[in-house]
Amino acid sequence: MSIGLHNSAFKNPVIRWVDSRLPIFSMMQNEYGTFPTPKNFNYFWNFGALAMINLMIMIATGIFLAMHYTPHVSMAFDSVERIMRDVNYGWLFRYVHANGASMFFIVVYIHIWRGLYYGSYKAPRELLWMIGVVIFLLMMATAFMGYVLPWGQMSFWGATVITNLFSAFPYVGDHIVTLLWGGFSVDNPTLNRFFSLHFLLPFVIFGVVFLHVAALHITGSNNPLGIDVKTPQDTVPFHPYYTAKDSFGMVIYFMVFASLVFFAPNYLGDPANYIPANPLVTPTHIVPEWYFLPYYAILRAVPDKLGGVVLMFGSILVWFILPWLDTSPVRSMRFRPIAKWALLLWGVAFLVLMYCGGKPPEGIYVVLSRVATLYYFAYFLVILPLLGRIERPLPLPESIAKPVLRGGGPLPAGAATKPMEKA
Amino acid sequence: MFRSALRALALLGALAAGPALLPASAQAADAAGVEALPHPHFHFDGVFGTFDRASAQRGFGVYQQVCAACHGLRLLSYRNLRELGFSEAEVRAVAAAVTVNDGPNDEGQMFERPGRPSDRFRSPFANEAAARAANKGAAPPDLSVITKAREHGPQYLFALLTGYTDAPAGMTMGEGMNYNRYFTGNQIAMNAPLHTEGQVEYADGTKATVEQMAMDVTNFLQWAAEPEMEARKSMGVKMMIFLLILAMLAYATKRKVWADQH
């Protein structure tokens, strides 16, 4: 090898020629082939790869939908129906794209939950986690703007309600709203800019996902025990071990996806969005898509508009400082007897908020929303900072390869052959 | 056998989606102030459901003779009727019965001509204001996607069409309003569209009871809203079988790869 060329290990002359000058093959080999990965992942570690696949499905179907969609208030609804009726397999592309948004949120919510439960946000992965929160915010913006495009009743009124939230901010609020609308109400300029941004943002997400993965490959993956990799015995090469495992998970994911697309394509949608947008008729219940319901419940739990908006945005922004709010050095909740239950309760609060967000803001639903909102924030701002000081964690295993179980005895029968978890 | 296997899979999917499905189904339950919808068996129900073409063809007759006076079907073309089993000649005859505005011609004039199969269904009113003015202030909705635009669409449609009764004693009705057991607030501007047995004459000898007509037009409008349904479900069944086999292979591969790590 002459000076200035990358020393490639590939034998094939063409690959070697390219790799010596631009080592993309070496990079792929290092990052996805031989990459040392903790051997004890459970199926929760599948969801990052699934999110990546989901993003690619959304971009691929979205590009074809954009070829047939017309972003104009008088034509958008009909152009979507034309896709459904007259474009070859248009119904398939549209239903994959619409349900793909729901699948994306299901996958990402499980991915985030994995991070919360196994402490993936803690040092040294703080930045990795924060980049993830950025991706989630971008996803929310993209999903929101995408939902406006079919220009049905929920598109229009959802857009009206959500953009109006910004008017709660003092001094700049009204200007922000005018800027978002491109005028003085949700109208054609709004639809046009939302379409443009809805096309742009997925590629921004793609870029930030690249950073997310790049940061992951510096720190390496966390694992269900939450302890650091110490010896080569703790890891297996990514390929073929996790390519094989992720492939199985991917097929299961496709089965869930397909059962929605083919047998219940409108189950997660709101029927009102099949009524063309009408600025003169307000629907009885304006509800966002299911994945936004928890934040919608937080918004409505607060009697004050600005307070509600601040808490709603705060409910996600608080994730940015989570690595410093959690003061415990122990990552995995498996070894945190109290925090584990506090987190599970937080998960329940999240689901309660999701339930209440779809209900009218009255009676018991308001009470439930308030209690759940309070706990949502208390978990991050009070419980986690305190627990790190007062909680006594269980003894940590010595290494991933040699887990020390409680009592230190030999592995219980069956533990080593359990197919779901390679502990 | 396959049916139950697929149901199980669908259930698996539903479970995985878990909390996500909760709000949607919960929302469905609180259509306030009206009776619970009856759930008749629809031919298009379920994973293997298809359109009952004979019923949907009769339903088209009901639409033409009853609904079309006030309700449009603007997203469909006459040519789409071929998919319901109508012949080319029948479709041409249906289309030719309407007059379509076209133009401008070479002299720059708009002109009228008989409809063609490629034309969209002609809507009964020129615009929404006209529809509103002619119908006690409530514009009759277009029916192209009506079964997708209401909670439990087909069920609701069937219930609404068969839900006209006399108002209960003591209830004050608005002027010109009709009592319907399933309509929100129970007062609906639309007069009972299907009211008399034999109101629509069926060519195939089926007895045209109100229930039968309601069922037929529900079948027709479900087809109108989801013309792709049969292709979708049949592709879905093939897809699930393919994925099931792929899942078994992927799992076997995964077990084999990991065998040395256990």
C-alpha cells in the first residue's frame, strides 16, 4: 500500500480499489459487521433498527405520494382520494404511509421506554440521548404537518388548534402564528408551507439519525444489565448475531404493520378526516392523532393557556436534562428496586394521559389528567434526583459474561437456555 | 383454520400496538345521547369479507332512485360501476341518462351533452349554498366516502336508515325535523328516505323491505368508499402467509446463529 491510501483488508480487486480511496466498505464492516455488541440484548434493543426501517419506508412511500398529491385547499382532499381510487396501488402507498406514522410512533415510544428503563441516557451516552430527543421533536413536527395535508376536517381544525397554541407566548406569540399560517387564518399558504416542510423534515431527521448512530458507535450500546463492557467475552460481533436477531424482530414488526394496513387501515385514524375541511363547521371533538394525546391531555390539564403550552412543551424538553436529573450511577432499573416501580408508574401516567387526551375535557378526565401530569413531572424533577441519593441499589453483576445473581449461586436451571434473553 | 390463525395474528398486532389502540376504541363508545348501534352481519366484514355484488347492484338502484335526488357521489365515475358487475352497455346507459356541462368548444361556447362512463357522478346541486337552500338549511353530505367519514360507518348508515320512529311523547321537535334513534340529538332534517316496502323496484325479485333496501344501499356505499377493499384484503392474506413463513425461517436462522452462545 502506497502512502495516502487506506489499508484495505478486502480481497475483491474492485472493492479493494474503491475501499483504498474511500473506505466505505471498511466503515460498514467496522460499524455493522465486526462491531462488538453486548451479547445480552433482549428484544427491546431491536427497536432502534426498526425505527430506521420505518423512516426509510416513510420516505419511500412519501416520495411516491408527493408525485400525485396537490397541495391546494380546493384540490388536496380530492387528490388524496384520486390516489386511493385511480393511481395504481395508490391505496397501498397511502395506507402504508398513514399507518406507517402510527407504527413509527409505536416503535419510537418503545425505543424511548427502553432507554428510560435501562438507563441508556446516562453517562457516557448523554449526547446520544439528547440527539434522540431532537429526532423525536422533528418526528412530531413532521407527523403534525403530514396530518394536515389530506385537508379533512381534523387536518384543518387540528392545524388551527395547534398553531394557535403559539399565540399564548407573550409579545411574539401572534407574530409566530401569522408566520406559521402565512396569513391570518389556516389557509392555502399554510397548506403549501406545511407540504414543503413535510417533504424537507424527513431528510433532516435522516441526517440527525446519522449523528445518533455515529454517537452510538463511539460509546457503544448499553445493555439490559446497564454495566460496561469489560472483556471481549462480553460481546459478539454485530453480524451475524444481531443481524439475525433483528431480522426476526423485523418480520414480526412487518406482521403488525401489515395487519393494520390491510385489515384495519382506518382504525387509528379519525373518521372526521374523511369529511373535507370546512372553516365554517367546527367538529364536536377536536382530537389529535393518538400519538399526540398525552401532550394534548397535559395541555388541557392546566387551566391557564400559557401554562398549559409551557408544560406541554416542557414534558418533552425535560428529557434533555434527564441525564443530570437522574443522580444514580446505576443504569439498569433491574438493580434499582424503588426507581423501577417509580418508572413503571410513570409509564402508567403516560398511558392515563393518552387515554384522557382522547376524552372530552370535563369531569373525571380533568382530574385524572392533572394527577397524571403532576406525577409525570414529579418523576423527573423530584423522584429521580432524590432516589439517586436515598435508594440502595442491588449488587451489580461482575460482568456481562458472568452475571452474579442474587445470592451468588449457580445459574438457575433454564436460565442459560432461555431463548428470549441472553443474560 | 387460516382464518383463526390470521385473527390471532391480528390480535397479536393489536396487542403490540397496545395502548395506542385504547383511545381510538374508547372514543367510539361515547357517541353521546343515542342508542347503541345494531351490528348486522355485513358481507364485507372480516379478513375474508367481499362485496355482495347482487346486493350492491340493488343498492345502486336505491341510490339512483332515492338518495341521488339530494346526495352526490362526486368522487366516483360512472365507469367505476363496471367493478360492481354492471355491463359496459348498462354503464353507458346510466351515464347517458344525465346531462353534463362541457366546453368550451371551438367557438368558445359551453354546451350540454349526454354523460359518458368517464364522467364523474353528477351532483344534484350546483354548489353547497344551493344544497343548503333546498334542504332546510342542512346541506346533504356527499356520499362518496360516507362509510369512512362516520364512526362505525356501515353500521351507522344501516342504523340511521332504519332508525326513523315517532318521537317519544313529551319531546318537542324542531320544525320540519324528524325523529331518529341513532342521529346525534335525535333530530334529523332528512325525511325518512326509505319508508315503504316496495318503494324501489328490484329487478331480481328480491323483496324490497326497508331493511333490505337499507342493507343494499349500505353495501353499495361501502363499495363506493373503499373500492379497493377486496384487492387490499386478498393482498393482506397473502402477505400474512408470506410473513408467517418468513418469520419461522428468520427465527430458525436466529436460533442457529446463536446456538454457540447458549
